[in-house]
Amino acid sequence: MSKSMRLMLAFLLITVFLGQSVSAATAKTTKIKVTLVSVELVENNHVGNEWYTAGYVNGKEIKEGSTVTLNLKSSESVKLKAYAEEQDKIPDVGTASLSIKASTISKTMNKSLTVKVKENRGRYSGNTAEWKFTFKIQK
């Protein structure tokens, strides 16, 4: 192989590799809005009456009625998390989570997470409370 052919081949390979890394860096993102629509105590069988609840979208806490806007690649996911804590000396905690790939979101959808909290001591030990967190996801 001549020197000019090797030089041309090397130039072609460098161009291809640079083109791939630039296109990967500028991959298309999709704007997705997530709203924590509601947080409801569905059932409380003597677990407690002082509660802390929180919803999370991709690790960021979101308050009931608030919206978070995400810019995600189609390979990334919307990660929802719901947290409920009955507050006493030894708190009772429950969580639930769900992950939705951005590429599967084509229209507005509602997703609900159910969180069960189990009483850990006392005469009502073993009883449960149930919370329902409803998220609205829209493209």
C-alpha cells in the first residue's frame, strides 16, 4: 500500500470516528413534563396520624401539584419514586418506584404508585396504611 493511500485511509478513519462522537454528543433529546397530581391516604388501619410524604422524579423531590421538566434521550428513563413515613419515635416507612423509558412515552399518561407502610411496634404492630401517589407524564 502506498504512502498516499495509507494517509488517505488514516484521514478517512479519523473523520468517521470524529463524526460518531459528535453525533453521539448531540443526540436528540425529548422534553417530558412530570406532575405529581395527588398524594392520597387510601387506608390507615391504626398505623398513625402524623405523616411525611414525598414524591421524586429522577431523584429530585417534587411537591404535590408541582411539575418537573426533563430533557431525556430516548435511551434514558423517567424514574418515579414515592415515599411515606409515619412519624413517631421509631418511624414506619414505605416506598415504591417505577421507571419508564423515554422512548415509550408517546402521549399523556397517568401512573400511580402504591406505598404500603407497616406499623412496626405497639399493640397495632403489623397493621398497614396505604398511600396512592398519582403522576402525570406528558411529552
